[in-house]
Amino acid sequence: MELRLNSVRMINHDQSKEFSLGELDIMEEELAIAYINPQDFEEMYLTASLKLHISNENGEIIVNFEQDEDVPKGTVLMPVSIWSNQLTTVKDGEIVNKNIAVQVEASRDPPTKLNVIIKKIRNE
Amino acid sequence: MEKITCTGCSLLCDDIIVKKDGSNIEEIIGACLKGVERFEMISSKHRVLKPYIRDGDSLEEIDWDTALNKVVELINKSNNPLLYGFSNTTCEAQLKAIELAREINGFIDSNSTICQGKALNVAKETGFTTSTLTEVINKSDVMILWGFNAVESIPRLLNKILFSRGKFRMTGREIKTIIILDPIKTDSFNVMGPRDIALLIEPDKDIELIETLKEICCTENALPSNEVAGLDKDDFKRLQTNLTNSEYISIFVGQGLLKNQEGKNPLKSLFELIDIINERNKKGRASIILAGGHFNMMGFEHVALSNTGQNQSLSFNNHQLIESQETIISKIENKDFDLSIILGTDPISHLPMRLSKKLASKPIILIDNSRSGTYLIADLILPTSISGLETDGTAIRLDNVPIKLKKVIDAPQNLLSDEDLLNKIIEKLREKREGI
């Protein structure tokens, strides 16, 4: 299903805090998270134990998700983090981190770990 | 008990009380979640306290002499160094960083370039009307949060401007209206009362709304014939009425307005709208405040401008500032650098992967006091004290007011401040060059 990704600052999912005070090997619990509208949840036949595989031409991640009525239908909301930035891009010399087209599917795999992303960035 | 300034965000709250027991902070009174997090960094078990050098996946602890020699070696090998960050440090350190960039013929930019600094570049062409927070508190009867989630970005801002009593707004919250324009119903919507206006705008349609307002705002009974940017006529009328009849409109601009829409720059259009309101609204005035997040994001703009005549994206050659159209984005995108020196920021996590991969492909020297995505990639890591808590200095608040930062406690293990470490690097480079 195609949705629009918006990455925003969330005080309860704050990357700087997790890096400074949290544990690196479980950071995905706080930061690899997406919020979707309950109608999109229904249309994708999601269940509580599933995860979301979110991808576009820039990259892909697997994240936990929660339903949130405040998120408009058709939108997937994520905290700004190294996870959401696997999907953001640059256009005309500007960073594009809002309203990005992404494909969202159900997944049974666990959320992407930080070390997997770091290896990808290092080209390993 | 001591009253200090918090460096958790660009609001720089100067009413935080700390209780100390010798060299430990026992209690913090008045800080928000972001502020408390900043204080918690002091004693975090994960705090970076020693210099490290990367050996594959692992980091090897090294002494300071070895670390500084390695910095000099990497810089001397480089023909095209890139310096980036500097919005989480003092103005004094920012000045020193520009000196280092000049010394090594580098390119230096701050986080501001990709955040609220964009607005200042637009303002170079158009000019813009702004206010201090004191003016907002004393005079403002309408506050607009445009693409800006104040509650999660600058948590105490609304306490100060919305729930306070000002000189000309003695009754406080009950006579202040807040208008939020955002495509997402953020937590800031939760502070709204009956007189406030929540406007859920269609994504990337701000420009459409601003252009329509430019045509008909402050004109009696003028309404658009159709829905604009997802706002129906009633919503538009309520917004229009407030822009027309208010005495002091303060518009806080967040990240949501920084990106071009339909090939146009919404900031430029917004600045023009403000001018139009100020011309047509006979009763009052409107102004803009840029709501950047990092505690001294505005500082770099001021320090760079006052010292070089240019507010950001400084390129040096032969120790002179040269003309350049480059920004931090174009430099990384084109891989136009062979070394990066990052201070107090985390570009590996904050930039799109396409850029972070390019940044990671060249050596990185990281100056920071906490772990980050960049910490996990950097080749050399140099820890420093925490600016504003373990170091005195100056910072520029989001409304361009300079604020003095007072050291609260000593840094552990005699860690140098950012300013002192940068100075030491400059001295080492000069010694090496002069063969001392």
C-alpha cells in the first residue's frame, strides 16, 4: 500500500536521548516505530504482532507500529531518526523529510537493528 | 540553590534552579523533559570521556597527545576539509571553529543551513519583521504555530508566551488566541481552548494558503470562492478575522515551512504576507519568529555574519573567505571533501542515508560528549565538556537575544571546552607548520 511518510520530532522518541542515555542494542524499541491511521490498519489487514516493512527508492526498514486516530489516513508518521532517514532523500539541494511516497507492507520480521543500518552506511 | 540557564533547546530558559551537593547536581527544578535530558548527560554511564580511534568495528582508547597528533596528521593530509555542526556549542567555540576553518582552508557550515537558517537567506532578499519573546509575552494577542510542534520541539515555549501575563495582556491566557496550521494533529493541538483555531492543512499546500491570503487578507468580507489547502470557508474566515483584527500577531515558523512547495519558497511568500498584513492591518502588526531547535543555532549565524560578512556556508582558500555557492548538502552530495570535522551534532543519523553514506566514505573527526550515529562511524573521537553546564559562554536565543551561560559544575577528567579544544588544535597545527 502506498502511504506518505512524515518524519517529525517526538519528545518520547528522541534519538539524541536514546544515544546519550539508552542502550544501543535495543534502540529500535524506541525509534523504529511508525504511527498509522486505524483505517489504513484495517485496509492492510494488520494485526498487533506484525511489523511494518516500509520502503521506497531510497531504502527500506522494518519498524514497530501503533494506530493513532490523529494521523491522517494515507500518512505514516515516524520520529526523526536514523531509521526514518533510510527513506528520506535530497531534491534540488534540499533535504526532503516530509510527505515522501513509501510502500508499506505487513512483515513478520523483527524491526531493523541499529547495527544493520550502520553497516549499510559503512557500505559493509 | 543556584539559578542557571538551560541549554536543552533554543529557548534557553534562564529560570532553572539547581541544587548542588559539591560537584554533583542533586535536584533540577523547572526544566522540561529536554532540559532534564541535557542535565542527565552529565552523569550518563555512556558519556564519552576519553579520546578514541577507530580500528574496524571497535574503538581503541588513546591518550590526548596521541589524539591531537592524529588530528593534525589527518588535517595536514587533507586538501579539502569540511567542518560541520556547531549549533550545540557556545558562540565563543563557533568563533574558534571559523578560525580553524580559515586556518586549514576548509568549508564550514552549521546545522542552521538546513534548518531555520534557510529563512535568513530568504530574508537577505526580502527582509523580515521579527520580535523578541518579551514582546510576544507583553503584546501578543494571537500566536500562530505554522508547521511547528512547539510542545515537542521547544516544550516550555507555550508556558512562557501563551500562559503568561504580559504588560499589555494582563489577563493572560484567556485573551490570547492560538492558531495551529499543520498537516498532522500534533501534541501542540492538545493545549487548545475554545477560542483557539486548529487548522489541518493539506500537506505541501501551505504555499497555496499563503498566496491566497496575500491577495485577500485584511480586506473586509473577502473570502475565496473555493476551499484553500484543505481549509473550508469557515476555517478561512476565522483565520482571516484574526489576521485582520488582532493587535499583535506572532507567527512561529517550524520545519514544516522550510521546503519548497510547487516550485516556490513558502518562507519568501510568508515574509511577503507579513508585509502585506502590516500594511493593511490598521490596528496592529505581525511578525515572525524562527523556531529552531538546537540551543545555539542562531549563534552561528550571528558569529559568522559579524566576523566574515556571511552568515553560513563559509569557504576559505589561502586563509581568506572566498565566494562559493556550496552548502553542506552540495558538498556532501558531490563528495567535495576529503575529511570532515563534526562538532556537537550527528549528521550520520540526521541526514538522509544517501548523504550519510557519502559522509562515512571519508575520514571523520568527531568532537562531542555523547554517543551518536556519527560516533559509531567516526575515525577519531574527541570528548569535550558540556557547553553551558560545564563551560561558561554565550548563546543566542531563538529570538536573536544573546544569553549568558553560566558554568554549573566542573567537567569530569579535566575535559576541555569545545572552544579550548579547537584552540589547541589550531595551536598544534601552527606549531607543526612552523616546525616547533
